[in-house]
Amino acid sequence: MTAYIDAQALAASRRLIGEATNIMVLTGAGVSAESGVPTFRDAMTGLWSRFNPEELAQEDAYRRQPALVWEWYLHRRELVAATDPNPAHIALVALAAQKAVTLATQNVDGLHQRAGSRDVIELHGNLFANKWLDGCGRCDPAAAVPGMPPRCSLCNAMMRPGVVWFGEELPRVARYRAEHAAEQCDLCIVVGTSGLVYPAAGLPGAAKDHGAHVIVVNPEPSALDQTADIVLRGPAGVVLPLLWDGVSAASA
Ligand code: BV8
């Protein structure tokens, strides 16, 4: 994908990044788009196209149709496992090697970690983690009864994906760390999110309220554009390698 990125906006962004002493990065599904991971909203292709992700990613959907929802997560795990980090993920690793960066992601794909990012704040959990729904406290994944989904051999509780569903609280420590980073940073770079899902989408506004500059990177308009000091209208895999040295697109 070629993109014409406004040269003035790029230069101004590079200047802000050069001057920043404490950067917060918030990413959404768009940062993984160039890896081939469909964004949350267009994740529903093929046989999943007749479902709304926001309806499937909820506890009551799981209680109603556990096999269907479990199969959706297995499908997504397969999809993500077959992808690799892209230049956007790799550029963020390079930035953290040069600057103090706190990376918070809404993504559950684990691609930041596979690219080499450390201490990633996973606001919405991780696609490859499992936990229990109404477990007895002694449920042992190793002794689970296989099935769709697997069940606890002791209490018959259902295994569930270790993600945050709609209507569920974010992991307390992750949320606190991300909110603290937003309040402390002097620059917030928002990459590849529609800015529709809260409370994550409130983080750039919190950074702004505490005096930070905000840069948005997205090929499409987003709900966070009006919070931004600068909007870089292009794909993350093209834009991010242009924003700081130490990453040539070729190396990524
Ligand atoms: C909660 C895991 C309450 C599951 C996900 C106000 C305050 C608090 C809550 C709410 C609120 N208003 C509404 C709510 C409820 C709800 C919510 O926000 N609903 C929305 C739809 C209105 N929030 C919640 O339910 C949250 N929980 O608040 O609980 C509570 C409080 C106390 C006690 C109990 C309960 C939980 C939200 C987490 C839901 N889980 N994921 C799973 O994956 O299965 S969210 C899921 O959707 C993703 O993780 C992701 O975060 C989100 C989709 O957002 P994006 O990442 O932005 O992806 P999207 O597809 O939308 O956009 C992609 C963008 O990329 C686009 O802009 C596109 O242009 C861009 N792009 C494309 N290509 C590229 C690109 N960008 C750059 N480069 C490219 N190449």
C-alpha cells in the first residue's frame, strides 16, 4: 500500500518525538492490519461474516452458545498464529530502544511481544490465554476434559478465552498502569484504533488533559482525530518507520 504522508505533519511529529521525554503508545487492531490480522470490525469475513464481533465477544453469548464462540476464538488463534509482526510492530520496538516508552494495546494478538516489545500492557487480555467460567478454584487446564469448549474435570466449568469481553472490567493492574502512563506522558502516539471502545479510547484524552501532545496514526478518520495535535493519515507499517531513525523500512 503506498501512501502520501503529509511532509509537514511528519516533520512536526518527528520533532515532538525528538523532544519527548516520556512517551505513551496506544495501539488498536490497525497496527496488526499489515500483518494480515483483520481489524476487529472487519474480522468477520467468510463464515463469520454473519456475526457481529461485539455480540460474540460477550459472556452471555458464551453462556448461550459456548461451542460457537469457542470455535470463533480457535479460528482467530489459528489466523493470528499464521501471521508475523509487521514494520509497525518492529518500529515500536526500535522507538523503545531510544526513548522511555509505555506501550498499551487493545489488541489480544500478542504481536507486539513477538516483535520484541517488552512489558506490553494488554488492556483486553490475550487471545492465547485461557481461564475458567464459574470455575471451582481448583480447575486444572492440564486435566481438562477435551471438548468445545474444554471443561473442568472436577466441577465441569467451561474453559473460556483469557480476553476481556464487552461488559467486563479491564484487568485492574493493566488499567491502572495505562491510566498512570497517560497522566505522566508528554507525548501520546495513537496507532490504528477507531477510538470507539472504552475505557481504552479515553486514554489519549487523559494524556491531553494532563498536558501531553497527541499524534494519531490511521489511514482513516477516527473518533480520536479531534483529540490529536497531529493526524498522520497513512498505514502504520509505512508511517511509523518514517517517524524515528534506527528503523529503515527495509530492516523491518
Ligand atoms: C467495560 C477483546 C464496564 C475481546 C475487546 C464508557 C466507559 C466504559 C465502558 C463503556 C463506555 N461506553 C461503552 C462502554 C461499554 C464498552 C464499549 O466501549 N462499547 C463500545 C462498542 C461503545 N466497553 C466495555 O464493555 C469494556 N468494559 O467498560 O466494562 C465495567 C466497569 C466496571 C465493572 C464491570 C464492567 C470492555 C471493552 C473490551 C472489549 N474487548 N477485545 C476479543 O477480542 O474477542 S475490544 C475489541 O474491539 C478489540 O480488542 C479492540 O479493542 C476493539 C476494536 O477497536 P480497534 O482496535 O480500534 O479496532 P477497530 O477494528 O475498531 O479499528 C481498527 C482501526 O485501525 C480503524 O480505525 C482503521 O482505520 C485502522 N486501520 C486499519 N488499517 C490500518 C489502520 N491503522 C493503521 N494502519 C493500518 N494499516
